[in-house]
Amino acid sequence: MLRSADLDALRQRGYCLPELAIESGLLQALATDARCLHDGSAMQAARIGRADQLQARPDIRSDLTFWIDADPAAPARGALLTVLEQLRHQLNRELLLGLADVETHYAAYPPGAFYRRHLDRFRSDDKRTLSFTLYLNQTWTAADGGALRLWLPEGPLDVLPTLGCASLFLSDEIEHEVLPAQRNRYSIAAWFRRR
């Protein structure tokens, strides 16, 4: 799945933009699933924090999410979880990270939605090790907004959320944000976690 150049980039810079060989049919099925969940009001306002500190903060994050579990009625979700498990095994084998599991959700950013600059690892919980995003939008341009901005030592790097594009980065080191979207923007976010 990950090329040696991707693994080297993770080791040296803490992030990579991998070209994953995910079947186009699966990408289309995931994109359709995300849109249907959004259109059917199955997604909920995203929250920040954890456990008893969980709260909606639309001034920080204004997207909608749907947490993904294996569901026989949604085979694309099961296929996604298989891909993420394969990726977890490769990361453990190649980088010896001790990743125990993965959590994942769909995210929908309606026009105007954003997520302010942040780290993905919680202050009180160091389990999240690597953050992963996979984008589900056809024909996206810079004018559509919604780029993922990675705040790197050499300066910001914007990643357009185009179908099949992905990012993988250290959850505790790479600050990032989602710039305001100008049209509906769909993605999958996942976190590879240690015990």
C-alpha cells in the first residue's frame, strides 16, 4: 500500500501524501455513502474533546460526522475498514509503531464549514499516533476552498480534497486545519492508535 518513499517521508518529515491503490469502484461507493448519509441527515455536528469533556464548538469546528463501523448493509464501509487494517499492519511492520487499532468517520463540510488549526492527539490521552485522511470529491479546484492545510516547519502546505487523494501524518506533531469549503466537501478521517 504505502511506497518506500511514503515511509521515508513519514520517518523524516512526519507526514506523507501517499498515492494509495484504492479501487475506483470503492472510492465511488464511499463517496456515494457519505453523500447519502449527509443528505439523509444521518451525520451529526462534530464535537471536540473526549469523554466528559466532549462538546460542540462551531467556532472551532463546523463539520458533520458519521462514525464508521462494519455494517453488512454498507459493504463499502467494511471494505474501507479492511484497507485501514492492511495499512495498520504495514505501518507496524515497516515502522514498528505498535498500532493497536483504528477509529474512523466520514466528515461532511457544507459551504462555509471549517476546522480551525489543531493537533489530533488529546492532551490527556496519547493513543492517537497517526492521522489519515482520504478525500471523496470529484473535480475539486482551489476555488472550491476546503483544502487541508498542514502547518509544517518549512511553511504551510495545502492539500486539495480530490477523490482518492490522501494524507498521513503524526497526530501529535503536525498541526493542521480545514479551510472553509465553498461547496459540499466529503472525506474520511482515521486515527491509528496505540494501546
